[in-house]
Amino acid sequence: MPRPARELTPERSARHLFGAKLRKAREDRGLSLEALASKLTISKSHLARVEIAEYMPPPELPAQLDRYFETDGTFTELYALCTKEAHPDQFKRRMDLEAQAVIIREYSPQIVPGLLQTEDYGRAQFRTHLPKASDQEIEELWTLRLGRQALLLRSPRPDYSAILDEAVLRRSYGGPRVMREQLEALLGLCLTPTSFIQVLPFSHGGHALAGGSLSLWTLDSGQHVAYEESISSGTLLEEKTEVLAHVRAYDLLSASALSPSQSADLIQSVLEALPDEHHP
């Protein structure tokens, strides 16, 4: 006996309304998910998740639905609204997309990106930003971060690159010993077959990405996705024009940053200048 379809809640958000309109159009035509998916460039499982608003509609889907159902731009208009709203489960979607990425590019202005953090540095960073958190909460946060870091160890590994502002190297978390361990870890990733790190020196001055961190993911399908993050919020960007503007800004910054070899030299010099932990 087939499971009953999940109840939809179109009143919750534009994304939920998109899913509800999709299901109605599909059922009005007497189509199963599998039958509709076969007529579109999307898998049945992905289509099912779009319908229940678990996944954001992929950028190419709205126009395909408008053509197939002859809905005169309805799905395209709904998708435009979907891309502009904040999603309650946005962080979960962010994690899903990061896990699917075959290429990961990051810019960080203040702290070592989570994917590259050593344990002591990560715990110190959590403790600084969440001073009232219990030891158990810090442990849970680090466990989640460790799970993310496993992405860079899987086979095949995604290609990873990062641009770190010079402030990342010089802003201490956890003291000299912790920073020494973290900087040594960064040195080991400056240039490998699957990773490279660049440092943006203070001398570069201002740039288009100043003010927040940025992650760019290229999925196996070729789709590009961007995620901007500030102190207490993040914004997931999937609309093609917006994402490509961020890719362009990242590429310009990469062209202005130090080479991986020069970056390693700067990291080494900062490491050597750290005070001895026994004689601060």
C-alpha cells in the first residue's frame, strides 16, 4: 500500500507555495512523480523534495515546468520569490549543498574557515563567540564541525581553495600554542594536489567581499551556489546572476592575493613571530 502524500503547507513560504503549485499541476495531469521527472531534467527523488519544499527548486526547473504545464510564467515568478526569502531550514540546505560540492572555494576575513580549523582553535573560537555555552554544547558544536571536515578527506576529494585575509593569521584564538598548531596546519594545505591557500595582505586595501565570509560551491551538475555569512546570519544564493557576480568578485580577489608559495612564506613568518608559550 503506497504511503500517503505528505501534507503541504503553501502558506509557510514561497518555496512551500511553489511545491504546492507543482503538486497540483502534476496531479491535475494525472502524473506520478516518476512520470513527470522523466519529462524534465531532474530526478524523481529531487523532484519529490522540491514538491515538499525540502529542496530549493533548481534554477532550470521553473522554466521547464512553465513550458510543460503551459502556466505562462507562474513557476518562474514563484521561483524569483523563493530566491529572495530567508528559509528557516537554510542552514540544513547549506550543509547539504556543501556536502555535494566537487569544488569548494572560500573567502574568510577574520577566522580560519571551519573546514580547516584544528580542534583547539575551533573550540577556542566557539568559546569566544559563545561565552555562556556549556561544555556539552561546545562538544556538540565541535562534533558537527568535525563531520564537515570529513568532506575534505572523502574519496574523491573535492578541490578546495581559500583566500584568507591577513587578519586571520594575526588574530589569536586560544593563545600562542593553539595558533602555532593552527598555522602549521594551514602550511600543510597551502599547495597540495587538492587544495591551495592564498593570503590577502593588509596592503591590498579594500575590496568587494569586505564585510563577511563567502563560500562558493560547484556541484557535480555544474551548478554554482554561493553562501554569504555575517556574525549572526547567513544568506544562500542560488540565482545564477547573483552567484556569478560573487564568483567574479572572488576571482578578482584571488588574482590580487599572494600566490600559495608567497602565502606560505607569510604564514611561516607569522608563526615564527609568535611568542614562546612559556615566555609570553
